[in-house]
Amino acid sequence: MSATRIRVLVPGKINQRVIDRLAERFEVVRIESADPVPVSAQMQDVRAIAVSGRVPAALMDALPQLEIIANFGVGYDGVEVGHAAAKGITVSNTPDVLTEEVADTAIGLLLNTLRQLPQAEQWLRRGRWSREGAFPLSPLSLRGRTVGLYGLGRIGLAIAKRLEAFGVSIAYHTRSPREGLAYAYHPTLAGLAAAVDTLVVIVPGTEVTQRTVNDEVLSALGSNGVLINVGRGSTVDEPALIKALRTGVIAGAGLDVFENEPQVPEALMALPNVSLLPHVASASVATRNAMADLVADNIAAWFETGKALTPVPETPFTRRGA
Ligand code: DGY
């Protein structure tokens, strides 16, 4: 079967390489956004979606021939995956190709937060070094810390491996302990927070993880505590975090993700004890190219072989008739 005429919908913005790769074999239809759901005759034979953002249930319902949603990103919280699964629609994501890049960024963000390296660079760039002298000593350091990982999937493990080389103690919390690891396991998040002084969040954004880093967890982390989030903003209760940072309940935070991106609360930006990044953990040209290729390859594989390359666990489907 020739795949050249299969129609692929791309709602919203996406890496240009996804479009270029898809256009080699498919008819690509672009719409500004998934909201409101588009109504047009063109939608009737859309069989795939490539997306970096949201795919609400209503969009799936408006596309009677939809078979696969290829998500640009390992986290697929923008896609209503339960609805896709119920309708027999496959969802794929982009695991593995970004693991090392995100882990690298997590370490960079941790060091920036503790050692205030972005602020030190601004000190130099603004001429303050020559005018005023040395940048003030950083109150915090990685030395002697115990780091707790909230989440120990592929990226969590890659972060832990890097942390081993830094000579810090490592502990973790997941739903159940992972076999064959020397890191201390904690069955509750609050228990992990109480046992460590540095908490790295690398869980997916789901209903189960939503706002689980709350008042109780931040208090347990304590006044020397540092929170790093490279997972999803929805996992952290942002107002509780701002309060904890303001009042010294914890010492600092490094955040690459936020509850309502790209909006970042002014109150957070005004704080001196935070390091903030605009969701760039995987954002190098090489890694984003690899993610783009995997999006296009998932759609191509689905129509050629009847199987996505990297389907998410909720939709382990094969194509009907394949
Ligand atoms: C992901 O893949 O989910 C990342 O957050 C995108 O950078």
C-alpha cells in the first residue's frame, strides 16, 4: 500500500523537521490549534496526528479515521490518553532519544541553583566584578548533600548515574522498589523528602502525581532543602512552593517546568533563591532532531508495519488488518 496520500494532522506548533519528514510521504494538514476543534471535510480522512502539545478528546472524536497520535516528547500529558485507549487509537512518544540530554540539563540546573552560577555570570557581564570585587560566596553547595529522586524511570536513572560521580548519597521514591539498585528506597514521597536535603522531580505529569510536591513534602525537605523539577510543572503545588521559598521553609529551587507554561508567576521570578529555565531540558538541535525523527518514524512504521515503534503502555495496539 502506498502511504503517500495518507493525511496527517498537525495541530499547533511543532519542530520543523517533523513537518519536513512527514511531507516526504504524507499529506500534512496544519491547523493553528486543537482548540476549538476544527470542522471541515478535510478532517474526515485524517488518519494520524503529530503533536507537540494538546490533543483533547473532542479532537479525537472529530476525526473518525484517526488511528495514531505521535507525540513529540517523552511526556504525553497533553494527550487524553485514556480516551485514545478507549477508542483503540495508538499513542506514541519519544523515549530514549532525549534521556541523556535531559539528565545533563538536570545536573546543570542543580549546580546553577546551588552555586548561583547564572547570577555569578551576570555579576561579571554587568561589570560588577571589576567595580565591586568578587561575587558573594554561594550559601549552598552540592558537597555533602543527599539527593532524593522522585521518579526513577529512564531519565531518573540517568540522573542518578551522573550523581554517583559527584559523590553524593542517593535515595528515591517510586511506587515500588526497583531491583538491583544500591540507592535507598522510600515508599512515600514525604518519607523521601524527610530523608534528603535535595529533591529532584522526574515523574510524568499525571492525575496521580498532580501537586504531590505540596506543603507537607516541602516542610519535610527542610530549611537546607533544594527542589529541582525537570518533570512537569503540574507535579508541584506552585503557590505552596513560592510560600516555602519566601519563608525559608526550603532554601532554593531550580525549575525547568511550570504549572501554566509559558506563563511563570511573577512571584517566582522575583525570588533570589531560584534558578529558572524555559523548559529546555531536551532543547538541543541534535536531541530535538532525534525526537522529530522518532515522531515521523512512528507514523511511518504504523502504516507500513502495523505497529508504532514506541507506543505508550496504555495503547499497545497493532493496526487492524495489518
Ligand atoms: C518531554 O519530552 O516530555 C520534554 O519535557 C520535552 O522537552
